[in-house]
Amino acid sequence: KAGVTQTPRYLIKTRGQQVTLSCSPISGHRSVSWYQQTPGQGLQFLFEYFSETQRNKGNFPGRFSGRQFSNSRSEMNVSTLELGDSALYLCASSQDLTDTQYFGPGTRLTVL
Amino acid sequence: DQQVKQNSPSLSVQEGRISILNCDYTNSMFDYFLWYKKYPAEGPTFLISISSIKDKNEDGRFTVFLNKSAKHLSLHIVPSQPGDSAVYFCAANRGAQKLVFGQGTRLTINP
């Protein structure tokens, strides 16, 4: 089975721009979660989607949003980018909400 | 509010010896605990998990121990190999709630 894929792998943006990241879960997985990893903060939970519905949300500003499509693929969007948004954004999928999560390689976002 | 803590940012172990990575948690409602390994420029890879109804789970060279009364879990790697050099994250959750990660411990295996 193919693993979780994320596109793009690397992205450079400037302050004020917006960005959309994409995640394709493992085939058959219906739950997708997003995390932000920064050197000082570790892995911080952004949100989780299951059957196109957001089930959980972390403590991030409204500039961070996401959605899930009927094929379980998910996108996250960050608007009005700030320098502090520079991070590795990780997507993880699981069969259901209580199953083990498997991570993709991440998208490295750099905001200049 | 750091519910899951890995107090050692780094650990250095000689090849062939035992590596012990520690993790403490504060939320007694957590009922499922996991360890992930992460190499640079890659996403975390699931290693091993343990349910709160158990106190030990073993998978090859990896063993996770859970001490509920102390709210402490540990990952033992025996014997340690150079390929084990990575950042290790412990994580915990309850039911369908979000997974909460520790800060990570960088393990270096020296030849």
C-alpha cells in the first residue's frame, strides 16, 4: 500500500501571502490530521478531519483552515502568512479516529 | 500546558548497549500511548504503542513500559544500532481525542 503523500515537499512564500498544502491519505484511511512541527514547539496539533467533517481542532488562529474531500484527501490553507508560520507541516492518516496514525513526509514551508 | 513531556532533549548511547527513552504525562485520562521515530526531512514513523490496560509491550528490539501510577512510560531499545539514531517522540491520547506529542528526544548511537 502506498503511504501518506504530501505535496509540495518544499515551499517558499513571503509574508502576507497564502498557501495551500495537500495530503493524500493511505488508501482506505478515512481520518486525516495535520500537525505543525517547529524546533522549539515540537509537534503541535492543528486539526483532524473524518468523513469530510472537522472533528478536532488545535489552538491555532483562524488563519489556519482545512478541509477534507469525499475521497479522504485533505488540504490545509494558511492565509496572511507570518514569519512564525515557517515550519514542517505534517499530515497523518488513520483508518478511523481511534486507530494508529501514519505520517507523510511533510511539507517544509519557509516564509520570508 | 505540556501534557506529555520528554525531559531529555538528547541521549547518546554506545552501539550494542540499551537505549532508554523516557516520557511523563499529566493527564490521567490518556488511555493509549505511542512512540514515533523521526529522521531529518521525513515524517514520524510509528514504532510501538501500548494501551493503558497493559504495562508492557514488546516488538523485536523495542519494548515500551507503562507505569500508570507514576504517569511514566519508557521505550527500551536493545541492542542499539546506528540506524536507531533519530528523534523519538512519545504521544498519548484518549479515545478519538487528538494525539498529544512530547517535545522529542534526539538519540545518537555511537559506534
